[in-house]
Amino acid sequence: MTTTPPPPLTEPDPSALTCPGDRVGLCSGRQRKTHKYGSGGSPLCQWCMAPVQSGWGSVVRYVHPHLNSVVTTSRRSR
């Protein structure tokens, strides 16, 4: 399977182009502009979120940028 490399960091995540400007912030991973705040926001751009989701699955909804912990939509015990 071939994956397309991410664009330069100067280009925003597509989510930043479709949300209000006050909800745009920098990705916690690579510092790319992304839809970070408010409903539907994520601390990671789609390129930083992809490897996290590949390891955890689509239940990932948040990755704490400093603690490196993952919050999922599942409530199963670990």
C-alpha cells in the first residue's frame, strides 16, 4: 500500500480551512494549523492522528499532547 506524504508544514490541515478562525490552533505533533478547539476539534492534524488511529483504531477521539495518553470512545477496562 502506498501512502501520500504529508504536505509541507506551512500548509494547514484541511480541517482548518472549514472551521471558524477562532477554532484553529497548532497541531500538538508537528505544529501544523488544524481545527483544534470546539466541537469536532482535535489536538492533532490528520497526518499525526493517522499512526495513532492505526494503533488504537477508529475509537480514538483525543490524544493528550503532553502525557502521550489516548482517550477512546470505548469504556472498556484496561
